Amino acid sequence: MIAIICCITAQIALLFALMKKQQPFGLHLMLDAYNCDPKVLNDANVVYKLLDVLPEKIGMKKLIKPYVVFAEANDKKDPGGWSGFVIIQESHIAIHTFIKRRFITVDVYSCKPFDADFAIDYFTKIFKTNDIESEVEIRGKKYPPENID
């Protein structure tokens, strides 16, 4: 419910910006998911496939293949997990899994509008959870409409 309200709020703000003839730079979906399936969290292939497939599903173009690495635990908050990103023509998608905490944190940032609700549902299904927090931020609200130099 909160995710839907955040997305609707961002979409309304985007509509107001467009009505004022302002074109913001883009949208930034920030998603945190709790109580995820630990088997899925600990599967590098799942993280890779998600980063490989999601850009096309939300209308983006990959510039590189996804890059996924295992981050060892440290003495801070991080108990270790898989981290991955893909650079898209429109910006990037990044994900970090925290296996022993059953947690993921995700960024989907794009200068091109995308269906944030679809992306949220996609992460929810892949990681088998309904316990999410998400926020969609409009970025670059005063982005110059033309080159300055």
C-alpha cells in the first residue's frame, strides 16, 4: 500500500512538472525488502538474471552486461551477500543482498520515465516477499532544458 502511494505521489509530481513545461532529469526508485527468501538472496544467478532482464522489461537499454560480486561480511552492519549493478543508457540499476538479514536494497535510477509499480512487483516476486518499503524520487527537478555552453 505504501509503495503504491509513493509511486502515485511521484507520478503526480511529475505531471505537475510537465504541466509547468519543466522536464525533470528522471526517476529514482529506492526499494528495501525484508523477509526475503534466503535461498534466492544467496543465488548469484538470480541477481545476475534480474539485472540482465529488468532493463528491457521497463523499457531501458543495457550498456554493459550485469556485474555481480560476493561481498564478504565485515565488522559493521554487513553480514555479506551479493551485490550487482548494470549500467543502462538511461542510468543504472543496483542491488545488494544481505542473506543473513533476509534483506535487499535496490536502486533503479533512470532519466527516462518507467513503471515503478512494475519494478516493485518484479522484485517482490523474485525475492518472495511482501514486506517492502519503497520511494520514488523525482531527480533533477531544475534540469536545464538546453545545453548551457
